[in-house]
Amino acid sequence: MVTPRKISLPAGQEAGTSDSKETSAIPNGEASIPVTAETETLARVEAPSPTPPPVSGLSTTLKPAPNAALPAALKPASSSPSGSSAEGDFPSGSVLASHPEPAAPPSSLSRAKALLFSAACGLAVANIYYAQPLLDALAAEFRVAPAAIGLVVTVTQLCYALGLLLLVPLGDLLNRRRLIAVQMLLSAGALLIVGTAPSAPVLLAGMAAVGLLAVVTQVLVAYASTLASPGERGRLVGVVQSGIVIGILLARTFAGTLTDLAGWRSVYLTSGLLMFVTGAVLYRVLPDVPHKKTALSYLRLLRSVFTLFKEERLLRVRAVLAFLIFTAFSTLWTALVLPLSAPPLSLSHTAVGAFGLAGAAGALAAAGAGRLADRGLGQRTTGTALVLLLVSWGFIGFTPHSLTAAVVGVILLDLAVQAVHVTNQSLIFTVRPEARSRLTAGYMVFYSLGSATGAIASTGLYAVSGWNGVCFFGAAVSGLALLFWAVTRGRGPE
């Protein structure tokens, strides 16, 4: 039987006072630990005293040993004031709890590899935007009515949303390096199907596969974050994200120019070759960094995305804003080719694609939105950008009569959309740092749904009411986004 012993104070020290050095070494509640012969021996070995400790009766003076020297049974249980687990905000046993990945390697991701990631992201995400300036060529090739050709973009975006839910979480279960290589190889195959499609159904099937596999972009971003050292993670992930923005906007320029040179099929065949080569290079160059898999099963991992929406109001608000702004974004870019390629303008595919350069300039100007959000100005940035989004449609409405007005409107619209998008991501990443991949997947689903909605609505409206109908719809959606922001801005901390 272990007999508890009183740990008496050093000579000359009164009750109620303590030496600061000794107190810091004794966790709360350790003073009442039962003292055994084993404990006394460990204490003397770890912290020898210059003079033998006096023993009188049942009183023994001990200098407490560090926690590492105590037997496991005597170590105090760690606790958190809030009762949360060590993994973050998720309580133990929660469906969202997961094992953290091991620390990043000591050497940071080199600049050359970061640029390779950026290029790969740009190539992957561009695949779902090539069709936008080519809709007139696709309609003529497969004899599809202009009102229905927007379905090509809609199918691609819907399957992209599906891929975000089904494929992106696999990065927490599988080896990311191999997952990236396989997805890029399959993407090359899907692009080959599109480039050789003999009929409209085969074209739609190929575009669906292209959209589903384009989510390799998000796996690349997560992998880059894993490889980067903590001190450079933000900067390098920013480099990778810039590739996504440039890929989205310059896809139109690339597609338009190549279509005029060699036909629309050359766009997808060339992209397929680039995806194959890039995937092979990534697999050969990137280190095979082992990571600790999440304890959640695949199905529980998918369910946790919906749990995040249930628990986090900020994610819900920002996801709705993403849906609205990308509905407006897709409304413009899907239908823009129709008035530009029709009389009296009759622009070539190269000229239509050049509007992507104007959009890229506006989007890159929005890069500072994330820094403003870091300074606590996320709400102000969002409101200002949404006002610009609404104003942009006033210029875009004059597109059939003035290319200058069209360029101004495109710059304003892309500046506004990207500013809100960057702010949204900056804010939601502060909610659950340990679940950023799932936050991204959930948020980007609304991005894809908005893009799909704008694509199918704009071509249908253009067939019924022309360019004016498209612009009224875009302005209405933009005004709704501004109203939604105004109503929700004061109802929760952001």
C-alpha cells in the first residue's frame, strides 16, 4: 500500500509563498502525488541536493522532478482551458477530428518547384474555361442551337463541383504525389476524347470528365502547402494561387488564338499533351513525402464537409457570395463571344480571346485583397468590390457599340469578382485551420454551381432577349450579392 506523504516547504520559507523556479516545474495538482520509494530515487537522480534532505516523522522534503522523469502513471494529464482537443477546434470523437500531418520538411519548396506547381495549376484549371470563347464554333460543328450550347460549360462546371466533393478529400487518404500524377494522366485522356469527339454526346461526356478531373488543381495547392517550410508557406502558396487566376483568364486567349490557327480541336489536343508532360515531370521531380493519413474513413470525410457548413456561419455566408459573384462572372464570359463574333463587330477568335488579357489585368490588381482582409478590412473590401461589380454592367451593356466600354467593364468585373473571391478565402481559412482542404472543397462547390448557373442562363437569355437580357440578368445577380452582403454583414464576426 502506498502511503501519501506530505511534501514540506524548504527551511525558512513560510506557507503561502513559493520559489518561482520550483513552482513553474510543478503542474497544478502535482503536490498531492503519492510519494513512493521509486519516486524518491528518481527525484534524487534527476535533481540532487547539495545536502541530504532532512527526514522527520512522516515529513520528507523533495525537489520535484521534471515531468519527463516521472513514471507515466504519475504524469499530470494535459488539459485545455476550453476543453478542446489538441488538434484544434474539433472535440475528441468529433466527425471533423483528424490527425495532423507531420511537420513540413526543413528545406522550403524551391522557387523553381513553386513555379512548376503554379504552371500545373494554371494548365489544369484552364481546361474548364477553354470552351467559353469557342461556343459559336462548337455550335456550328455539332449543329447545336445557340440557346443550348451553354450546356457544354454547365456540364463541365457541375462535374467540377462533383469532383471537389468526391476527389479532393482523397488527398487526406492517399499518397498525394501519386494522386496528382494519376489525375493529370486521366485528364490528358479526357482532353483527347474532347479533341476527337465525333458527336455532341461524346463531346459532353468528354467535357464532364475534364471538369471532374480538373480538381487536381486543389490537390496541387494542398501538396505545395505541405512541401513548403512554415516560414515560406504563405508566399509560396500565393505563387501557386496566382497560376490559377492566370490560367482561368488566359485560357480564353490561348483557346481563341489556337482556334484561328488550327481549329478548336487543336486546343484540347494541345492541352492534353501539356497535361501528360506536366504530370510526368511532377511525378519525377516532386519528393515522395509521407504523410499521416486521417483517422476518418472516406465517407466520414465527405460528411465532415457538410458538418462544416452546419457549424460555421462564416462559411455559409461566404459560400453564398461565391455562388452569386461567379454566376455574374460566368454570365459575362460565357455569352461575351456571341455579340463580339456577330455583326457589326465580327471579331475573330483571337480578338475575342484577347479580352482575357484585360480580365487578367483586373484580377491581378485584386491580389492585395487578401492583405486587406488580414488587416481586418474584409467587410469593407467586399462591399466596395460588390459595388464595382454592379457598376461594371453599365459599361458591359455597351459592348455591341463600343469595344472601349467593353474593356472597361471586363476589367471592373474581374477586379471585383477576384477581390471578393480572395477575401472569401482569406476569411474562411481562419475558421478551422486544420480543415482547410475541406473548407476549400465546400466553398469551391458554390463557386462551380454559380459558374454553371451563369453559363446556362446567359446563352438562353441571349437567344430570347439578346445582349440586353444578358446584361440585365448579370446586373440583377450582382445587385442581389450586394444586398445579401449588406443584410448579413452585421450578424456575425468576420
